[in-house]
Amino acid sequence: MLGKAFPCRFALTRAGYSRVAGALAVLIPIFPASATLPSTVIPTHYDVVLQPDGKNLTFSGREKINLSVRAATEEIVLNAWQLNVKRVELKTEGGKSLGAARVRLDPTNQTMHISVGSRVAAGRYILSIAYSGTVQRSGSGLFALDEQGKRYLFTQLEAADARRLIPSWDEPSFKATFTVKALVPSGATAISNMPAVKDVRVRDGRHQVTFAPTPKMATYLLFLAVGDFERTTKKIDGVELGVVTRRGVGSQADFALDSATRLLPWLNAYFAYPFPLPKLDNVAGPGESLTYGAMENWGAVFSFERDFLLDPRTASERRKQGVFTTLAHEMAHQWFGDLVTMRWWDDLWLNEGFASWMEQEADRHFHPEWSPDLTFMRGRDLAMEADALDTSHAVVQPVNDAAGALQSFDFITYFKGEAAIRMLEAYVGSEAWRAGLRDYIARHAYGSTTSDDLWASVSAAAKLPVDGIARDITRQAGLPLVEASSSCESGQTIVRLDERRFHSDGRDDPGPGWHLPVLLGHPGQKPQQLLLHDKAMVSIPGCGATVVNIGQKSYFRTAYSPSMLAELSKVFPSLDQIDQLALLSDTAALGLAGAGSPAAILELTSNLGPEAPAPVVSDALSHWDTLYGYAANDARGQLLLRDFAQASFAPRLQMLGWSPRSGEPAEDANLREQLIETLGGAGVPEVLNSARHLFEANEEPAPRIAVLKAVARNASAEDWERIRIMAFAERSPQLRSSLFELLGRARDDALAAKALDIAVADTSAGTAGPRMIEAVAISHPLMAFRFALAHRDIILKQLDSFTAATFLADLAGRSGDTEILDAVRAYCAEQQSHEIQDACATTTTLLKNEGRIRAARMPGVFSWLDAQERKSSPSR
């Protein structure tokens, strides 16, 4: 799944969505400590008939499940939740009934217990169940989305919501085949994992669509969509690729379909295992989720329209990149996740880390102009920020139940997992790595695996053991830090490396120890490679600037000695771009942790020069924006930072211009948007004034959303009202959602309060309501947090399972104010559940860390800026 924050990159993007792993789980049902089903009874095939009633938000279902009973048992236990069970019958495979079935539903454990008065002997049986359920209004289970007077139904079953659609063995290792039949209204189209093989008219004008049987797959990959859709297809490599949209917007999926036709042959070749299904649809639905943007249902990927369609009015280069990356991520899942599935959720990274890595490989192959190094580094930074907290966890972590599975969809799983793959590929070599992956896919197709299965395949292909390195990086929590110092002796650079654990508060910690492959050397020369464990000393011919972790293949931060950092600063423009990005990232993180100067990142930025690569300027701007956020309660500090931005970044925008130039690089277009949005939003006068002029003149610049974001952040009452009118009048759900979100961005207290009221009181905001509340929390975290607490019953109805688990924590985590920390502590003190207490620990850690940075680190930034102003204006 793509989360943006992560979809399935959460609604997880790398552009800066902040998802907090573990949250105030009071908003979702509390799951039991252990929820693993017994393996005595195994499903082999489900025959499912579903009849959704979109008008009344209900559905009925009938299913026959072929069972293999491995050993005699007193009862059959499977998952079922929020279902009304009407009839249950157990028969032998030959058709003999075992008598009246007794059913006990356990809502706490989300299970159904079936007994027939005597032990069920080993053998094969057919279990028949008739039941009904509720169509949800949030994005999980079988759910409804409304748009322009029409209702559309979709399913989202990961991690454990298949049990809300069908009684089932709802765990990833219980793979089975499925035959799905859907009884739907006349004129409605039904889409599922496999092609329709039969469509017959039945009573009341309905028609029943029968889909071909699926291959063996996990329950969470089952999919059904019902609505007034249009479908466009192309045949590639024997597979029918389709895009499914609301009727009338199909042309907005042209880019996605064209991209899919390029991606499928490339993925087939990469894995040396052709896509095994006859069709692969990409289905778009209106609305949105805060934490997932897409889902990799086998043969029927689902995406929200804002992550899949390209509206001509907002189709910037960044939007195209987002659509392509989402598509690449979900299509990679068709192999890693669908064909081969992790055995249990503790190995979720086998799905998400690999899909995140493959999306970057796809970017590098098809769109190098999109600066894939920058995208990778932003994802890695998000993982490192989470990994530097005391509440971090290992990539492979114990997961006891469905609640734990939900909390695993985070930056560690996605982006540290991705970085671990990148490190291991570099260590064994790309050809050996690919050979190992191909063996893994072929060996475990249609099966379930653990991480050790992957290490076995890669080690065999590389003829090199990787499990030690792999287990260190995936089974130990924490962020490695390599401290580097050097001296020049007899024409040789002697580099000393010491391994530690990096903490966001800068405290000293030797850490658990890692085996880290390290490339180091002088820029432009052949690097040396070593496997670092604890300490090392390396001799490099020649003296001068030395880069540790050349190419950023390994996962660690580097703390250079002052002399090494000074040498690197002198040759910064000549470093490879990815090493420039790493130096910026490490310098910023170490400065905020107290392990370096907090202003060192600004020193590097001030020396970039007008010809600095756009991705490097983009990253420097992101680090500046982070500092600006930490200065939120210091007017003088923000003024100093705005002056710095005016001098350091505004000239680059002036050089780029406000309108696209024919044939300009994609990275220039992306940087233009970021400069307008960030500098204008912060109130840098030159940029904000230009954005306001375009807004008031009702002009349509190419970076339209960036201009609107800049104005909305600084909106007057008149500006805000104009955006409100635009939002309510807009027919495109993608743009409408963005406009409603902009209403929440206003710094003005009264306008922020009005936005909160719209978020919960006006149905026109639809699924954008929670996003509006998050937008308010950027400038008004305490206001948003208290509002969400007061209205949590209303908000809960708008949230899917993923979002509900993290929403309050994310709001609270945007501030370092003592007042909000006290409010969170008071709330958490009233909670008893283990899950909520873990979530509270994460939230309070984030809040305390932000408060520490504001109090202890930002004064150093302001002092440096003051000194720079005095240098430039000595008369002052």
C-alpha cells in the first residue's frame, strides 16, 4: 500500500507528510494482545456472492469455503467482524451435513467460532455462511464515496478488514483462491481482481457479474468496486492493462495508462517472472485518506483520484511524478506482496520496503530528469528522523495483532526498509542482487515468506553471506552514526571511523553495533570499501577532502570532524549531487541534536551559489523551512530567517521566472513550485507580493496551487472568503480537496476557527475535512488538537482504520509548546490500553524533542543570523 505520508505510500509522500507511528488509538477499536488463528483448519477456496446496497449502505453475502481440516478439532475458528451471521452449515466434501451448527461471535477478538456438537474429523469440508454487513463511510472495509450525486463503492481490506466483508481466515499466510460474484444495480459496472466471465440480468433489474477464479492469494488483496465507471484498456505482454474512472474523467488517466504500458514489460523483465494474471486494472476513486493513497489489490490496484488522475488545471511536473511513482509502487507490489506475500505482519517491509525501492528504480530508469536521488534522500531522511527517536523500532518487529499491523505502516518500514535494500544491493552487486530476487520470486511464488527466505536467495546468488549485515540493519532499532576524523601523514589521509547510535537529543550511546558497508575516498577518485564494525582506520592515497559513504549506499549518518567538514565545504560544488544532499542532511540533523552547530546548515546554504543544482537548492530550502517552523513563536527569529531566504533563495526564483519555459528541465519546474509555496507561505515579501498580485488579478499561472498556498497561508478575510467560494463551486474532487485544505492553512486565528467548523459541519468538504484540521494544526496545533478531541465522534466517521490510529497524535506532534504537551499528558493519563500508552509515548517524545530544539538550538541559529546581518550592514 502506498502511503502519502507513506500510501500505499501513506497518503506516506516523501515531500514532507509527517505521519507519527503509533498514536492515540482510542479512536479505533482496541485489538487483543494476540489474534493469530489456529492452523488446524485451512481454507483452500472461497466462493463469494456479494450484493451491495449503496443507497442504504448495507450489503448481504453468501459464501462457500472449501476447507482442509488437518487434525480433528472441536471447533472451527475464523475471522468475522461487524457482520450479522444468519446461517451457517458445514458439510463434507461429498455433501453430507454435519448437523446444526452453533455459532459464537467474539467481537473483541473479531472471530467466529463454529461447532457441530461433535469433533470434526480430519478431511475436506465445505462451510456455507449467509450474512449481512454495513457499507462504511470511511476508507476501509467495503466503503462508499459520493461525487456529483453518484455513489461509488470500493474495498480496502489491508491490514485486517477482509473480515468486515467476508468471514475468512484473515491473515496473510492463509492463502486461498477466490471466485467472486457481485449482484449490482442495472447500469453499474463491477470490477474485481480477475476479468468478468459472465454477466446475466436477474431480478429487480439487477445483474450478476461472475469473475474468473483468482490464483492463491491473501484475503487482504481481495477487491470489489461498483459504480458508474468507464474503462480504457491496452494489451501489453499478453496482459490487458486498464484504467477505471468515474464516467467523464477517463482522459485524466491517460498518463497513468501510458506509464503502466511502459512499466509492465520492465517489471516482467526485472523479475524474470511474467505478470501471472490476465488483466491489471488501476481503479480511481474520488475522496482521499490521510494515510494511504493507493492499494495493491492483485489485478485491481485502487488509488484515490488525487494520487492517480491528472487534472489539466493542476497537472504540474510534481503531480506527474507523484502519479508515476504511485503507479510504480503498486505495480511492483504485484510481485512483492501479492505473488509472494510476507507470512505475518512483522515482515511487512518485504512488501513496502521493496515497493518503495522499486519505485525509485523505475524513476531512475524512465525519468532521471525527476531527480530520483533527491526523492530517495527525502525518504531516507524521514526514516532517519523516526529512527533517531527513543520510540523507534526495528524494520522487522514483533507484531501481535491487527492493531500492531496497522502501526507498522510507517517511515521505518517503508524508507529504512528501502535504504536497507539499497545498501545490500550495493554490497553484493546489482547483478547478484537481481539474481537473488529472481530466485526468491520463482521459489516462493503463490507462497508466504520471511526475511530469512530472501537472505538465503541473495546469499546463494552472490556466493556471499548477507544475513549478518541484513539482520543488523533490519532487526535492530536505532540509527547508526559514523564519526569520522582524519589527518594527513606522509601524503596519505588517515581516516578514523567510530560507530555509535545517533539520538535526536544528541546524547552519547555506543549502540548495539552494526556491520556497515562503507565506501570512502577523495571526490573524483576511486573509493575504498570496507565493512565497518565498531571502529576502523583507513589509509587513502593523497591528502584533501574525504567523503564517507560515497553515493550514500549505506544507511547511517556521518559526523565529520570540524577540519573534515571545513575541507568538504570548500569543495562542496564538486561533490556528487547525492553526497551534497547527504552533507546538507547530516549537517542539519547534527546541528539540531546538539552534536554540531545549529547554524551550520545555513552556512552551507549561503555558499551554494547561483549555479547550484536544483535538487540541492530544493533540499536546502526544505532544511530552511524546518528551521522556520521551529521559530514559530519568535517573531524576531522568523524575520531573520525571512531575510536570509530573501538573500539566498529569492534570486533563484527570479532567475527561473514565474512561468514555465519551453524545454526547461523538470527539476526547474519543481523547484519553482517549491520556492513560490515555501517562500510565499513564509511571508518573504518579494515572493508573497508577486503571488498575491497573481491571485488578485485572477491570473492562471502554471504553478497555480503553489500560488494559492502562498496566499492562503497569509490570507486576509477577503482572501479566505474568495478561496472558500472557489472550494464550494469546484467540481473536480482533486482541486476541491486542495482548496478546502487551503482554508485551514490561514495563520489568522479567526479564519482557522472557521475552517475547523467547516471541516466537521459542512458535507461539501467531504473526505477533505480531516485534512483541513491537519492544515489548521500547522499554525494552530493546540486549537486543532482540542477541537479534534471535542469532535472526535464526528471525525471518526470520516477516518479509515489507518488514519484513525494516528490522527490525534499527528495534530499534537506539530508543536513544542508546553501547553499542548500538558494537554496530551492529561488526555493520555486517562487511558488504560497498552496500545494507547505506546502511542502516547511516541507523541510526548516528539513534543519534548521539538520543545528542546526551540529552547536549546534555535538561539544559536538566531545569533548566527544576527551576526551575518551585522556583517552585511556594519553601520547598524
